[in-house]
Amino acid sequence: MVAKRKTPERKCVVTNEMKPKKELIRVVRNKDGEVFVDATGKKNGRGAYLTKDLEVINKAEKTGVLSKHLNVQIDESIYEELRASISDNHEK
């Protein structure tokens, strides 16, 4: 019998729901304090996960939850990049 591999799950910092990693977007702060969207999910640094949902991104921006999780000021461009990556996914 082959053991079925567990899908890695992560918690969305906005909804606090556990979801498969593939359904989430990772935002990373590296050692230099740079914040960026990590499409691969493998970059080094402190990561926070967000559900791929426009409402969740907007709520994250409004509440500043990413800033709290990553201990750094989040630039507006990060949220724009997140929104863009979501709209890309919905068109496919």
C-alpha cells in the first residue's frame, strides 16, 4: 500500500482558514526587508499566505494584516501585484 502524500496546507492570514498551498499566494519579506510576491512559494524569508480572492486582498490591505505578519510596511505595489496575479488566474 502506498501512502498518499499529504497536500501541504497553510493558513491564510486574513481568513485564518487552512487551505492547500496551491490555493494561496505567498508574500515574502527577505533578510534585507524587501517584500515581494513569491509565485514559486520557495523563496527564502518570512512568508505570509493569502487566499487567492480579491476581497481577501482588499481586506488585507485595509487591516494591514500583512504588515503585522511580516513586521514591515507593505507598499501599495505589492497589493496591486497580488490583485494582478489573481485576475491572471481567473482568466485562465
